[in-house]
Amino acid sequence: DGGITQSPKYLFRKEGQNVTLSCEQNLNHDAMYWYRQDPGQGLRLIYYSQIVNDFQKGDIAEGYSVSREKKESFPLTVTSAQKNPTAFYLCASSIKGGAEAFFGQGTRLTVV
Amino acid sequence: AQSVSQHNHHVILSEAASLELGCNYSYGGTVNLFWYVQYPGQHLQLLLKYFSGDPLVKGIKGFEAEFIKSKFSFNLRKPSVQWSDTAEYFCAVTKGNFNKFYFGSGTKLNVKP
């Protein structure tokens, strides 16, 4: 099946620890995105990448980092610098040119 | 600031009622417009999209949306809602052929049986 796989589905982290969320797609899409979803705030863009080895900051990039070493993979690291990391994180991908985005199932991160 | 606004945060309807959810954006120039739906416990799915052509767009499950350029709006409509339409609905915009998506804050729809 083609699609976007995010893992894990639930993640717990202690304060002060970095954690990496996985996102893999087999749709051969060039562009990939990370969003954060909080109640009442919709989806806010953290980082996006339009091609391999290149990525740009979104609206709320502070405290996060990404890499894009392979077309299929766009992992997100939530660092200890992120002040309020507890949230639902969504990964998406699309072909170039403003086409629709396809979303993964999401990872719910809780800092304990 | 550039933004996408969904003014209805929470809508409660009875089955068979008509639905209209508002979406306004503040970008000039060419835009692509989308409505996504998130059913409870499921991932975001595309309902419909507008790139060009007929401003009245029909999507899945009986939904439609109308692009009114002069009003910077892309409102979602359905003549008769069902209990299974209970979900959160998100409007999104991309500019021209650029991939960056801007989302509204979402509208939670609760349809009472």
C-alpha cells in the first residue's frame, strides 16, 4: 500500500530529552512537511522540504530540527529547547506544484 | 499577516440540516484551495480542492465548496448532513505552484442523530 507512515503512534519523553519522530513515504513525493496540531489552533507548519538535502523553517521551527537525506524519509527531532513539546505531530507529503498533501496518522508526544 | 480564517470553531447540527462552514484567506494572487476532514481517530483526508476553472467544486460524500475570489472565500457546504459527518474540518491554501500549505484553525462539527 502506498502512503505515509509515522512512528511511533504514542511517545512519552522526559523533560530535557531529545526525541525523534519518524516519517516515511513510498509515494515518490518530492515535498514533505511536519505540522503540529494543538486544540483550537489547527495545524501549524514546523518544517518543510521540497527536495532531498534541502529544508526550510516553517512558522514554529524553534526547538525542532529535521533532516532530509533520502527522498522517502523526513525525521523530526524535538529538542529540549522546545518549551511546550506536548502535542500531536503530523507528517505530510505532496508532489511539487501546490498539489494536495497526503497525511500520516500522526504521533502524539507527551512530555512527562 | 497572511492567514486562513475559519470563523466557526464548533458547529452543532441535527441530521438532515444544511451545513455551511466559512473559510477566508488573506493572500493575493493565484491560490489553490483545499478542504480536509479529520474523522475521530483517523488521519486527515482530502474532501475537495480548487486549482482553477469552475469555482463551484464538488468533493466526496456530497460536499461542495464555492470559490469567490472577490471575497477571498472558499466556503464548504452540504445540503443534508449525516451523523457520520461528525468530524473536524480544515480549510487550507497554497500559493501558486508553491507547496507550502497554510491551514485554518479548524471547525469541529457535531451532528446529532
